Amino acid sequence: MAIRQKTTVKLTASAQCPSHSLANVSTGDLQFAIDEPEARGGTNLGPTPTETALAALVGCTNVIGHKCAGSLGIDIGHLDISAVCDFDRRGVMLAESIDVPFQKIVLTVKASGAATPQELQQVADEVAKYCPLSILFKQAGTVIEENWQPA
């Protein structure tokens, strides 16, 4: 008898926030800190909320990239991923409301496997369709430029 996976699940996160900047987040059986740098009155115990969002895109690109490559039969090996974001800080500075704070993200993905540049583009095209963080950013108006290349 095959087990049918649920298509919709509830994700949960909670946090104890002992200061204006530090959130000790729990999700599943993991804990981590989201904080602000000391220069902004934080304790620098973790990435900022906006850095966390960008890091989530990097992590999701890795996971979904490997899933897509596997389904396509393409060897991408290990990935080195960097993300550079043009971020409009006026909103977080309370200067004015900003519709698209994450204006542009350039993702550079270097694959150590045997995949050709054309195969890497196939993987990139699939990742763009399935990565929930990529979809979230794009639906919010962020331009995402992805550069997949052999390492």
C-alpha cells in the first residue's frame, strides 16, 4: 500500500524575543537567532531578518536545484551559491513605505558536476518554476537574475 503525501502542510515558527532586535526562533526541533548588528543596537547573534530571507532563497535554490537535476538525470555535483541583493532600506528605516524592498537579486550558482552549460540552464529553468522562495520573491516584484555555470 503506497503512502499518499499531503500536498498542503502547516509550517510553524515561534520566537522568544528578549530585546528589540533579538528573536530566538524555534521551528521543528531547531533553534536559531535572528538579530541586528551591534551598530543598530543588536547583539549580532544571528543574521538580520532580511539577510535570513536572502539566505532562505540560497538554501531553497540548493534543495530544489538538486531535486530538479535528479528528475532530469543531470549531474550538478555540489553547488556553490552566492546571492547579491539590491535592497531598498527606506522601509526598514521608516522613511517611507516601499512596495518592493528586495529590488533585484543576482544568484550565481556554480555546479561541480559534469553538467554542461545547456544542462545547467535546464535545471535553472525548472528551479524557477518550483522553488517556493524564488516564486515568493518574484510574486512580490523582485527581479531575480540567475547565473548557473560549471565550477
